[in-house]
Amino acid sequence: MTRLAPQASAWRFSKKDASAERDLALKYHPPVVSGLRESAEAGMLMSYGPNFPDAYRRAAIYVDKILNGTKPRVIPVERSTKFELVINLKKLSRLA
């Protein structure tokens, strides 16, 4: 079985990119896994990746600390703690 797994990237976080990936999936019909929620909503099989709105809120906390005088070097680096698994049940039912 052929699989396509586009890479998730904050630089590619747009509905236009999800649309391009959707067009490829509709043309070749492989089960596709992506890191962007929009991909699963656009027709991919599933997506698993960070919750971007939560990451943006956390980034705002960093900006607030820096603007209030905290030196960036003393702020600890954090990784995403919230992830989303989105499964397209329509696509899944067509594969079964």
C-alpha cells in the first residue's frame, strides 16, 4: 500500500498548503497522514501534531516576559505539551 506523509511545519501552516496536499490525495487516493489538523479536515486520513493555538498562546507568554524585562537567556525552552489526533472518519470508512 502506498502512503504519503507530508511534513508538518509552522512555516507551511496555511489552508493553501492543506489544499495542495488534499488535491494530491484526491488524485492518487493513498492513505495520508499529516501533522496539520487542516489536512485531515481537507480530506486526508488523519493528522497528529502540536496544537498550534496553544503554542501561540505560550509564545505570547514568552514575549510578555521579555517585554517586562526578563532576559531571554534565563527563560527556559519548552516543547509543545498539547498534541491533536484528528481522524477523518469518512476517509477511514472508504478504506475499510
